[in-house]
Amino acid sequence: MVRIFTIFAIIFSLFLLMGCSQKYPTTSKARQKATMRSYKVLGKRYYPTYVSVGEKMRGVASWYGPNFHGKQTSNGERYNMNSSTAAHKTWPMDTMVKVKNLQNGKSTVVRINDRGPFVSGRIIDCSYSAGKKLGLDKSGIAKVEIEVVGFAGKIATSQEKQQKIRLGNFGVQVGAFKRKEGAYIYQKKYSTLSTLHKPIVKAFDDYDGEPIYRVWIMGFGSEEEARDFIEDNNLVGAFLVRN
């Protein structure tokens, strides 16, 4: 009888633990794709980008609370100031991010579910709950380091440390040359156009069997982002490619 009671107690305890474990909602594929398109706020265009586990960024963190509680976030959820979430201007929705307050050493993990903050120098806007854990409720803002630790609402395991999410690998062709030297000159020319997108030279066989060197700017996650890049930089004659 005692043995049966012990087994029942163990099962009941496991049930409680499972019930109390935190489950993060995830953004739908359609919404995820929509939130990876470029967008413009206060006259400035932002380009959501793909990230890898371990990627870091430093800047200023802030927090937002009661005034936004219950309002819709960029990924379609209702903002809950008591959940550990945050807003980032370019990182994908549901990216798990470790935020460390460089001024007091406190840290916490948040899930990206919104866009912002649109204030110069600020890199992340934490929920009230996360901000309180970091001490932002007292200081308002603080210098922080943020690090990608997982995706889809889950912290990456050791086997997933090299995981990288992407929805596609679109590019823009800005030139084609018979001479390799001409292609490299163009590559250098466009290397300063964007810090997020990399110009590369790819060799192809032309119709007559001679090589032709094409200059592609790669790293776009969607057709929309690539088209916006062409338009914003007035790249006459450029067109979309996919690697």
C-alpha cells in the first residue's frame, strides 16, 4: 500500500512540474515572414535580419509597461507586461535573447515578440517583468549586452549551437563582366553600401563558353527586402537572384 502511494505521489509531482513549466507561444509562419520584411518608422527604413546562436550586440536597453499592456505586438500577440518578452528592431520573432545589464551584472532571458525601440542608441525594449529582473524599473535605461541563445521560443541545446534560421537567400545582381578585374572593382564599390549584405563575385559560363563574372549582393531574407534595397539605393538595371 505504501509503495502504491509513493508511486502515485511521484506521478502527481511530475504532473505538477509539467503543468507549471513555461510554454512560449510561437509566431505563425505567415506572420513570421511578414515581420521579416523591411519597414519604415519615422522616416528610417529597417531591415530585419537573420541571426545565429551566440551573436551579440551592445547598446542601451529600456522597458515598457502598463501603458502598452494588452495592446497588439508585431507578431500578433497581446503584450503582457508580466511575461519575459522584448522588442528588437531587426532580430526575428521568437528569438530567445539573454540580456545582461553591464552596470549591475544582472541578466535574464527574453523572447522577441515586437519591433522597437525606435530611439537612437537603444537596442532592446524589455517587458516590465524582464526590466524589473534587470533593474531597469529603477534606472529606466541601462547599458546592456544581448546574446542570441535560441529560436522558436526555445533555448538552444549544445547540439543546436550552430543553428541559423533563414527563410531564403535572395540577392541582387548589380553587374556582369567579361573581365574578372571589372567584377572585383564593382564588388569593392558595393562593399560599403550596406553592412548587412555582402557583395560576391560568381563565375558562370556564357553562351559561347566564355566565363562571365556576375556581381551579386547577397543576404536578403525575402523578395520584398531585396526589392526595397534596389529601390532605396536607386540601383538602375539591378534585378533579383537567388543562390
